[in-house]
Amino acid sequence: MLILMSSDYPILDNFFGLDAEEAIVESGVREIFTPHQPISDSDLLLGRQKEVKKLVQTLNTPGQHVLLFGERGVGKSSLANIVAEFLRLLIKRKIFVKRCDREDTFESILVGPLAWVGGDLKLKTVSEESAAKALLDLKMVKGDKSKSYTGTYEVNSPVTPSTVAEIIHDIEGLLVVDEVDALANLNEQRKLAELIKLLSDAGSKFKIMIVGIAETGSELTAAHPSVQRCLKETKVRRMTESELKQVVMKGSAKTGLAFTPKVTASIASLSAGYPHFTHLIALKCAEMAIADGRKDIRDANLNDALELAVEDAEGTLKHDYDQATRSTGSDMYKNIVIAAAMMKSEEFSSATLRQEVQRITGKPISQGSMNNFLKRLVSDDSASILRRMSKGIYRFSDPRMASFARMANALVDEA
């Protein structure tokens, strides 16, 4: 097989643009601005100092566990990562991380902690006497992974919250259950909530942190009635523009690139409170500068970076935006979406939306005409780009769409 090395054939770099890619990789900028993965470096988690301190204190309080919830893109997983790392370093806790998908169950979520103490969840036969002895033996060998009882005892009864609570009771550990909203069966969430209650009641050293997308905490615990007193709910808020500016400035210092104050302010404004978008836009600005051999990122560079950011954004956002604004006969669908993106509040009336459309287009439009266009853009659920909250009151079905629409139309000056 013939392998062509760019060092041997410099023309390959120029022909395929790999010289620029090599410079970007060597700069390490993708380890600093990380829109596609949670932050793992505490030095880069800005604007969350109070939350980190509070969560670490909660998890070090007997009987207390944590529920992190909020919108997609606000940094829940990054916050959970840093809190877990502090607990590992400061308290020497054993950390288990489970990111859920639709196929996960209560058993699969607990595989890590149970395997740590020698448990085997796959074997479920033999007598009740052996099953009871298996639980006893598992409790006797906590932390000793060199011993295996798999071939000796096979647990006959299903893995329940109570049996798991007994087995992991004395582990000084933390289980982070991320993306718990992905679970297809709400009964699995209820079992997890029941386990938390049992651990709390028994004064267990083992702690659990649940993380997921939700508007209320009860959505992630299947509204378990008895878990509220031991599960500290923390809604992860959107970040302020000041905090998002810090993200850009910190990244600027680490990369040695200079973002002008206006570019920094524009990125923070366009991000609309979502650190995901701040990281995405800043990364594209930085990649372009490195590829061009520049150290500065000026106003003129931002629009080009926004085009790349839109191309690299989440597929569902692009799809929903394209579906809503695509029209061969009128720009009005696009104008309405842009107008909605420029609203100062998350919810807005049809009258204020119409006023913003008139400002953008410079032409009057009757409310009747607006309503005709809105028929395609609005639904009572999340099936359309806009959701009807009450008569004449709307919001984006996905709150991130406001930021994406402004990025897609390079609305920097208005930001």
C-alpha cells in the first residue's frame, strides 16, 4: 500500500488545504473552544463558580444528591464534569459516568458501580438461597475487582433499587447519570429516583447526580413523590453576555489570538446565553485566523466565521430552519423567522412580531396577511419552528433557534 506523507510531498498540503489543517491541529485551539463536547478543564468553565461550589457542598452533605436540568446547550454536562472532577480530587471519590440512550435500563445504568464491587447483572438463575448468599458475598468484597463470583452465584431475582442500594451502600463514589431524558421508559427514571431515596434514608456514602434536558426537575424523576427532600434540584441557567465574553477572552489568552472587543461582544450577543454557540463561533473565528496566519480577529472576519459556524451547527437546527424558510414565491417566511429571532423576550405577541417584520422589510403588512404566513410556521406543540403558547402569543419551539437564525443571517450589527 502506498502512503503519501505531506512532509515528503508539500504540494499535497496546499492542494487539499491540509497545511492549514495541520496548523489548526498544532495550535490546540479545538481543545480550548469545544462546541461539540463538554468541557473537562476547570480553567475553561467560566461563569459557573457559584454553581460549582454549591453542587460540591451538596454532594458532600449526608443524604443529599443532585439533579441538574435545563435547556439543551446551556452547559449541563460541562458543569457535571467539573463537579465530578473536583469530588475526585478533593474527596477522593470513585467517579462513574453513564450517558444514557433509549435502550438503557436501570440495570445498564448501574453496571459500573455494581461491576466495581464484583456484581454481574447478566446471570439470573439458580435458587433463592444462592441469590441471597450472592448478595452477602458481594457486600463482603466491595472494591476488590480481582475476585469474581460470577461462576459461583447467579442472582435469580431482578436487580431492584433496594438490592442495588444494599450492594453499593459503602462505596465512597459518585454516579453521574447524564442525558437521563433519553430513557424511553419512564419507569427506569422512577427506579433511579427510588434508589436515591433509599441511599439517602440509609445514610449511604454513595451519591448520584442526574443530568438531563427538562423544564422542571420532576420530568427526570417520573414525578417520584418522595425524592424531593434528598434530591437538590439545580436549573442550569443561560449565561449572561458578560460571562460569555469571558469565555471568548479566556480562549483568546490561551490561544494567543486577539479578538477585538466588538467581535467579542458580537459573539456573546449572538449566542443568546448558550455557551455552545459561543464556543462554536469563536472556534470558527480562530480556525480561520490560524489558517490565514493571522493573530487578530477583526469585525470583517466575523461574517465569514458565522457562515462556517452555521454549516457546522447541529443538523436539526439547520433542517428546521431550512424547512421553515424555504419558499420559491416569497421571502416573508424567512423575514418572520428573523423577526422572531430579534425579539427581546422569549415569548412575543403576533402584533409585536408584525411590527418587527415591518421594520425589517420597510413595508406594511396587515395582520390578516401575517396570520396566513404563520399558519405554516406555528403549531400548538413543537412540530413547527414556532409554538403557540396562547392565543396570539408565540415562542420558538427550540429556544436555540433565535441564536441560530441570527447567525444564519449574519445579524451582527443588530445583535
